[in-house]
Amino acid sequence: MVDSQDQEAGTLECIWIDPSTHRAEFVGIKTGFGLATVHVVPARAVDEDHGRIKLRHAVEFLQNGPAFAPQAELAEIEKQEINAYYGHFVPIRRTSAIEQLRPEEKVEADRSAAHEEASRGDIEREEQGFFKQKGFVTDSMREVDRSKDLKRTAQETKIREDEHERRHGG
């Protein structure tokens, strides 16, 4: 991996995928030797240039940036921190409309929604019919007071604990 001045920046260590779009959201760039640090960069700050991965920033800027373990799952606040460092501001409200994510599936979704709406009406009518049956019981169950049982159990537990403490000296 090279930086914006074609200097060696490190190696691509890992990629974090955005679960809503199934695209690379962040990349981890391993810098240094031995127990190297993995700096996290927004994927849109990286380009492919003649078979090389090229960072749009200088290596010095990368080395001062956010670093995380490659196996870590990034929390939303960490993602915002990374994006802010690289000057990328993600709108708070993301769109997850299928028309925008996968337009090829929009037609099928429209058909499915229309069928689902018709089915929902049938289900509601059926449910209301069930509750209007003659002899339908809507009374709740009678209340049961278990406070005496609970108090007795607590007392028995206390007696057992005291006995245990006497035997084992606590």
C-alpha cells in the first residue's frame, strides 16, 4: 500500500464491511514491524492504482490516525471518530430503502408489499371474527398472592446460610 506521494504506507491487514450495503466501509493498514499498529481508514479514502492500493493521504497523516485491533468490531462512535479524522462526515440518517440499495429488487418488493397488504386485511377480519364468537371468555385469570411463600422461602434461606456460616466459621 502506498500513500499520496507513492511512499510505502504499510500493508492491507483487514476490511470492515458495512452490513447494510455489503461494501467495504473501513480498511485496516498495518504499519511498522513486529507488533505493528493497524490504522483504520475509511474505504473511500483508498483507491486502486495500477494494481496497487493507494491512500489519498500522506503516510505521516495515517500514522497519527485512529488505530484498532483488526478483529475488533467498530462501535458507531469509533466510526464517527475515524470519519472525522479523515474529513469524511457521514449523514446521521442513512437510507436503507431497497430502491436505493438494490434497485433491481424494487419491482419484486412492490409486488410483495401489495400482496402483504391484502393478506393483512384478511388476517385482521379473521381475528375480529374470532373475538366476536359467542361465549368467548375475556376475563383475566384471578390474582394469586405469593408474598407469603416468598417470605417463607427467604426465611428458610437465611436459616440455611446462618447454619452454613456456623459450621464453616465465616
